[in-house]
Amino acid sequence: MNVIEKLGSCGVIPVVVIEHAEDAVPAAKALLAGGVDVMEITFRTAAAKDSIRAVAENVPEMLVGAGTVLNLEQCKTAVEAGAKFIVSPGFDKRTVEYCAANGIAVTPGCVTPTEIMEAIGCGLQIVKFFPANVYGGLSAMKALSGPFVGLKFIPTGGVNAENLKEYAAAPYVYAVGGSWMCKKDDIASHNFEKITFLCAEAKKIFEENRR
Ligand code: 3PG
């Protein structure tokens, strides 16, 4: 299974914000205990790079990637630290072209036909759809999947345990992303049991409803 296939196989991708790199390994283990073996650590904190490295080096069962990657420099930093996939909130051509040229899995945020066409032009068939709840959610993705045959989305932003069932059941949804399974506050307070519970719940809902 390649990296993109692993994201699809897991189905739920926790968007993780870590303030202290020493929390990264316990957080990764909490996700694994809930059956979630992919983890997007976001470049929103100074601890992102060290957190990615800690998980890549110490938790081999976890497929760790970098999120909130805004430019090529961050992308290179993330890959050097051990990130196996790159997620961006939007479409940055230099980052996507670099990943495509170097065999690195990348899911840029694309919500317009023009952005999707750019992504397809770079060889992608899976894109992030962010913020999903603001840009039209399922009805927008359904409309976009008409002309873009074979394209699938990873909706992120506003996805949670309550609406996950509808997202999972949509044939044009490849996987979903979100922060609800592994909240910043739960990491900070070391509430790892709650993280495990929320991951297991999300996994169950996704598995029971996926197409
Ligand atoms: C992201 O970066 O993908 C989002 O912050 C996740 O959105 P959520 O917090 O609504 O899940």
C-alpha cells in the first residue's frame, strides 16, 4: 500500500496541533490505541518539526505527515524531519510540483474548479477540501465530482462525530480530516484516554458507513 492508499484505508485523518514536542509520541500512541494509524501534525506551532521527527523515529506503526504546509521551505523541513505526506490548506504550485517530482504524497486544499484543474495537471486524483463546511460541504463536492471524473476529496473543517456518517457515505469522499479526534486541549492536559476513545469512535463510524 502506498502512502495515499494508507490515508484512504485509515479513512479518518486527525489534524494534530502540538505545542510541546514531548507530547508527540504519547499522542501518536493514543491514536494507534484507537485504531488510527495516520497523523497529520500541523506547522502551526514551533514544535511541529520536532514532533514529526519524534513520531517518525519512535512510532514506526504510525504514518506521520505534515499539515498546514504553506510553502516549499516548510515542505522540505517536514520531509527532512520524517513526514511521509504533506497537507496544505490551499494549492501551492511549487510545493505540489516538488512533491510530485520527488514521489512525496501531497494533498493540497482545492475548492474551486480552477484549483482542482491545477492539481490534476500535477497528476493528483485526491485533494483536500477545506474548509469543507464553509465551501459547500457535500453538495459542493458532489457537483465538482461531476466534471472531474475519478477525483476524490478529503473534506476537512467542520467534520465531527455527528456529521461523519454523511461524509463517509459519499462516494466522492476518499477520507476525512479533522481536529475533533485529537484536540489541542486534550493533548495539553494529557487526556490521552479521551483521544483514544474519540479515535475509536471515529474509526467505527467511518468503517460502518464508507463506500
Ligand atoms: C485543518 O487545518 O484542516 C482544520 O483546522 C481542521 O478543521 P477542524 O478543526 O474543523 O476539524
